[in-house]
Amino acid sequence: MPKILILFYSRTGNTEKMAKAVAEGASTVQGIEVELVYHAPPETLSYYDAILVGAPTYHHDLTIDIKRLFEEAAEKGIKLEGKIGAAFGSYGWSGEAPRLVLEIMKSKFEMNVSEPQLLVKYTPDQAALEKCRELGKRVAERLIHTA
Ligand SMILES: Cc1cc2nc3c(=O)[nH]c(=O)nc-3n(C[C@H](O)[C@H](O)[C@H](O)COP(=O)(O)O)c2cc1C
């Protein structure tokens, strides 16, 4: 069964709300295993067919956990080539983090990224949560069709 990992970091809960909605959307598609986690050891990444990362922007950058995850995965030679990747996150004014995630996925890991990133200013409202659900559903449907 195709597997989706939704991995997020969130300090004040906004990206967490987005991540939960992405997982809800992905779970509406039959025949997909969806896992929502706050932390994943780098070795586990290769187990999934799609990796969706929820990354809030702090100081115009990714938070250290997400940076470290990708750095460790690269050091350990974890192969993610061809897997589907997507990124989303809450932000306040500049919102660089999800784009940085997509860059790493593309350039370092040769993943097949779904663009553009999904950005939500501060706390997601109902319309933003719906966009998150759509993102999860879209990736899940893409996996079903390529499985
Ligand atoms: C110390 C600090 C630094 C921040 N730096 C940025 C920034 O550089 N760019 C930006 O768009 N938002 C910035 N923000 C706003 C956060 O991205 C925003 O509050 C977001 O909703 C946090 O998501 P989270 O609740 O998932 O942690 C910053 C917030 C704090 C508290």
C-alpha cells in the first residue's frame, strides 16, 4: 500500500493545524497509509512514497529540526530519488521555509516535488484548512495513480 509521511514542526500550533488537515485530506483517499509525525529519524524516510513537510518560518529560515533531518539523511546516504515531495507552513511576513524545503528535496534528494508550496499567514482559517486538505488529497490521489 502506498505510504505518505506528513512530518511537521510547529512552535505555536499553526503549522500543526495545517498538518492535521493535510493528513485528513490524504486519509479520504482509499488504499493509502498516512502517518502524521512531529519527529522522524532520517532512516525512516525511505520507507514512504511521499513526504510532506510542514515547516513554519522562523528568522527567514527553516527550524533546526527540519534542517538537521535533511542534513542527517544526506550524510547517511538515504535515497529519496523519485519520491513525491511537498511542503507547507504557517508564516508571519516572509514565509521562506516551505520553499527551502522544496529546494532541498529537489536539489539534494532529486525528489519529484509538487509545487508551489502552501503558505498560510499565522493561524489557518477554514478556507486555509480546506486548501491543506486538498493538498493531502491531491498527493494521495497522485500516489494511487502512479502505484
Ligand atoms: C521569533 C520569531 C521569528 C519569526 N520569524 C519569521 C520570519 O522570519 N518570517 C516569517 O514569515 N514569519 C516569522 N515568524 C512568524 C511565524 O512564522 C508565525 O508565527 C507562524 O504562525 C508560526 O508557526 P507555528 O505556530 O507552526 O510555529 C516569526 C515568529 C517568531 C516568534
